[in-house]
Amino acid sequence: MPDIHFECPSCKHSLAAPKELASQLIECPTCNQTIEVPVRSKQPNADTLPPQIPIQAPPKPSRTTSGAPQPVRRHSIFYYVFWGTVSLFATLAILFLAFFFLTATGAGFLSALTGRTPNTTEKRATHAVRNLPALTEDEGQAAKRLMRSLRVKKDDIEGITWYSPDVADGFETAVYLYIGKKGTGEPWLRWKIRYYGDNWLFIRRYRIKIDQEEAKTLLPTEQIKHDNGSGSVWEIFDESATDHAHLLNQILASKTTYLRMEGTDGVNDMDLGPQQLRQMRDVLLVYRYLGGVWPAN
């Protein structure tokens, strides 16, 4: 063990004493004075330090079965083909609905929202609020008299009786209504627009201006008939009057209606004056007398 070195307080002689004699008395060999060996302060060393407890990280929580990552589930190719097909049909359905509402139906819907009537008379569902009431006694008597002025033709093969005004048998351009009736069944009313001339128009549509209102477009829903003979041609619009009841009611209530026949090879204009309009009203009255039902609007 190392010695303790110190100095004699009397003679200043340097002394050395074993460490185990600390705090004991020794005699200075120079001045023979008795001196107490001083105690050296102890310095801590690694051997005397208390053992250090290592700091450990908290243990990681063990994963339970429920928290364990699940293996990725793989689908067969039929799974992706099936859902791909479903997505394709869903997309086509959405596109079809979009096209449907952006065409005629969508235009009608938007017109209803804005309170405007589209400027066309294309065939569409007619929701009649009410029908014209039954004929009064006076109207019934007038219808009987008017029936005697109509031309009557019977089709024995089909069992149909046709009632039409005199203009139906002519060759000029004309607009008129005529009636068909089979046995005891309900009658039906038809609307005919006949073009007669020297040159074909190849009519595609009709423009109709009722009094001072804005012109409307009438698009045929059936094929226009074409005929010719003796150097002349006919182009005939012949459709159910009920399908165009709303437009016909406007025409029959007017004072004058202007009609333009527009074709790829030309146009032809005509006026429906008071006499022609009255003739169409008379045929409608006979139709109701025979049991036909007609919308009021």
C-alpha cells in the first residue's frame, strides 16, 4: 500500500509513514519530536463504488392474436372480371340516363322549371287535365246535320267506315281532320296535311305560326307518304290527331294559322283561314258525337 508523506511541523523534515499508521504517533528522526501521522482523505475508486444498475428499456408489449397483421388476401381473376363487368354496366347505365335527360326529356324538364314551353311539337306523352264534356242537346243536333255533309266510305274488307270532308277527295294542298270507325267500337280521329304540286319538296318538318304567337315546329312521327301521277306529286302527313291534341286545340282556337312545309328540296306555305278552321271544328264535333273523347287543353 503507498505511504503517507507529510512534513514535520518543527524541523520541516519530510517524513513518510505507512498508510496503516495514519492517526498514530511517530517520532521525527531529526528533531525527535513526537508527531501524529495525518489521515489522508480517501478518494473513491472504481473498486469502492456501488454497482450501477443498468437502465433497461421497457419491454415491448407482446402482440395479441387480434393485433397481429393479417395476411394479404388474394382474389382469383374471376373476382376482378366480375366486378369489372359490373362497373362497366353501371357506367353505361349512367351515360344512358345522362343522354336521356339531356335530350327531349331533359329539355321538357328544364322548360317546366322555367315555366316555358319548348318551341316544338314533337310527339310526347300528353297528360290531359280533363276531357271535353259530353255534347249538349244543341251540339248533338248540329253534329247530326254535319254528318250528312261528310263523305262516307266503307271498307268492307276491314269493316271500317270513314268520315271525311269534301276536301279529302280533291287534289289541291289541304289540311283536314277525318274519322274512322269500326262496328260499334269507339271512333278514332286522324290529321292529314297533304302537299300537291309539280315538284318534290321531300318534307322533313312543318313550321306552324298560330295568330301572333311564335312559330312552332311539328316533326312527323310516322313516315311521310309520297305518290305521283299525271306529272304531279303528293307528299302526305297522316297521323293520329290525338297524338297532337294540344297543338290542334291551339290551331282550332285561332283566327288564322300559317303553315310552312319545309323539305330538303324546297318549301311551300299556306294559310288556314276561318273556313278551313271551321271545317276542322265540325269534324271534331262529329267525332265526339260518335263517341270519341277529346282533351280539353
